[in-house]
Amino acid sequence: MNGLVEGRIVHYVLTEEDAKEINILRYAAGIAKSKMHTGNSVVANEHFPAIITRVFHNEYGQGEHGVNLQVFLDGNDSYWVCSRRFAEPADLKAGTWHWIEPA
């Protein structure tokens, strides 16, 4: 895939599991008065910017690559996701990443 390199910024679509884990961390940080995981709550299917941290060429066969991402959340933390697949805009679903749409 052209342009698929570490350091590139893309968009990631949160899964239900991602959202639950992020919100639990933020809730627990609030109870503990910790500043480690503070920010707005998230929901599944929200899109967030993410930076590609690792590319696994041909991970799924037939030229399909997987990537690891650091997802930038609306707060002071980020969220790491592993081995995520690319999706075209017409095929977006939770747990996939896509190129940033033109403004």
C-alpha cells in the first residue's frame, strides 16, 4: 500500500471493547484523583487520529497489511491498538483504520 509507513497519521474507528477499556481507565483515574487518564468519555465507532507505530507487511496474506497504532484521544492520554486492518471509506467498521478524509 502506497504511503504506509511508521509515523503516518491516519484515523482509527473505536470498537465497543476499546471504548469500554478507555472509559474504565478514565473513571478509575478520576476516583484515584490521578491525572494519568483524564479526558472526555468515548463511544464505539468514534473516529480518532492515530499514528502508525508498526507495519506488518502482508500480515493477512494477499498483500493486506496490519498496523499497530497509538490512538490520540480527547484528553491527556493515548490508546495502543495492535494488528488493525485498513478499510476503504465505504467499508468502515469498528476496529479498522483509514486514511484521513479531505476537509
